[in-house]
Amino acid sequence: MTRINVSRNRATRSTPATPGSVAWGKNNFENIGVLVFGGLLIVCSLAVGCSSEKPKQEASNIQTPANQATPVPTPAQPTSTAPAAQTSEKAAPRKIARRAPVTVAYSDVMSGVAFRYPRKYVLKTGDAADDVMSSTLVPMDFLQPGGVAIATVAIPEGAYPKSDLASALFEVSMNKSLTAEQCGQFATTQTGLAAPDNGATTRAAATEPGAAQPTTQPVAQPANLIVGDLELRSTEAEGTAENRKETSKYYHVFENGMCYEFALKVATTGVEPDEGGKAVNRDEVFKRLERVLATVKINPLTMEKEAASAPVAAPASPAQ
């Protein structure tokens, strides 16, 4: 029994499988199964590979290839907003520095006198103006006393450095006691070489004992002159006192029931100026003062203004 089995096994192992044999069929079936299974695996792997490669390919189309050179960053160029900013700055309204006006307006309600004068000139009114007029050789040139100082305007001393200019004044005063006929006359033309007796005394004569009395003489006869809207009566005189010489131009006009006087006065010391100096040009100084005179206006006064400016009489005390 043992020999038969052994020989049979040997016969089976040694005998090659043929196409018609059972061994060949079994082996063939196993080989086909392996091939089919391998084919399925290949098909599945291909399907999975195709589906996974599509997005990769699409993504590769968008992404930068690895071998492509990285662009070198360039310096930032000025954007187009700079011109726009410049344009907006240009379009924005510029702040204009407001300069102070060259001239200043003056107006007196009580007298109705108004004029303009350069800002750098010195204005004085009331008692201060009266003090300035009292220091001149001829304070006022009214025919009779009763003159009242309203305002004075002085050219600054520094306007003519290293010159013999003592003062340059534009004066305004009024006299309510004169008639229209008297307003057209001047004290200097009536008194000749003597100082006019118009109720005003120069400060030098009043405060300095033994001081030489100023003398005044007319240098032009009265004449009519139109300045702006005003028809003025004018004259010119010169006064001297020791080293001081003063040339005065007077202008009278009758308005609002009173006499107005406008005076232009240029005084020099007569002393030699410092080294490098010279005598002042009087004509040039007068032209400056005449520009102020050209702006003068006299506004009409109402009854209320006249009543306010009139002195109030003290009530009489009852008889005892």
C-alpha cells in the first residue's frame, strides 16, 4: 500500500500537467484569477490616479512652476495718488494773510469832522491835541478868540532821520463864535508882523520868562481853494522864534453854523543836523500833510448833537 501511494505521488509530481488534465485546469484557473484581480487593481488605480491628477493639473496651471524664477521685488514707485494730492492741495483755498489797512479813519460826532490818515502817524484828540497846538508858534489863526482844538495828526519823527525837521502837523479846530464873513478872514493877515491875538498863547511864551516873543508874517494873501467837496479860504504864514522856524498853511470853511480851521504846519530847528544829515524838503513834507487834508469831510450835525455839544448852564439858586 505504501509503495503504491508513493509511486503515485511521484507519478503525479513527475508527470507534467497537460491541457486536458485536472491539474492543468486547476492551475490555470488560479492563474486567471490572479490576473483578473491584478487587472482590477490596475483599473482601480488608474481611475483613482486620473481623478486625483485632474485637480493637480488644474492647480498646476494656476500655481507658479517650481522651476520658474522668483520675481525680484522692485523699489516702490510713486503712485498716481501723489499728483492727486498735489492737485487737491492746489485746489484748496490758500489762507490769505490780512494786512492792516494803510490808513485809519477818524470821525468826531460832536463836530462832524471826518478824515483818514496813515496808520503810522500819531493822532491826538481833546486836551492832548490842545497841548500839541499850544506848542506851535501860531496855535490857531481865527480872527477872534473862541477856538477849540479837535484833533492833531503828526508825522513820526523817524520819517526824516538826520534832518532838521522839528515837527510836521495836521491840525483841526473850530470856532462857534464867528460868522460866515469872519470865518473867511485870518488873524495873521490883520496883525501883520505881530503874533495874532486870537486868545491862544504859545507855551514857550507862557512858561519861559524872558523868552523872545514869536513873530508871524503872512506870505500869501487869502484865496479860495476847492479841496474835495469843500470850498476853503486859505492863506499862508511864517513864524519865527529864536532858532525855530515854522511855515503854516491855514484853511477855513463855514459849515454847520460854525467856522472850521485846518492847519498844515512844518517846523525846523535851524540847527545843523548831525554828520551826513541835511535840511528837510518842506515841499515834500507839505505834500504828505495835504493828502490828509484831501480826505476831510464835514458831516451835517443834527439838533441832538448840537444840544449835546452845547454847554449846560447851571441852575440859578433861589433868592434868599
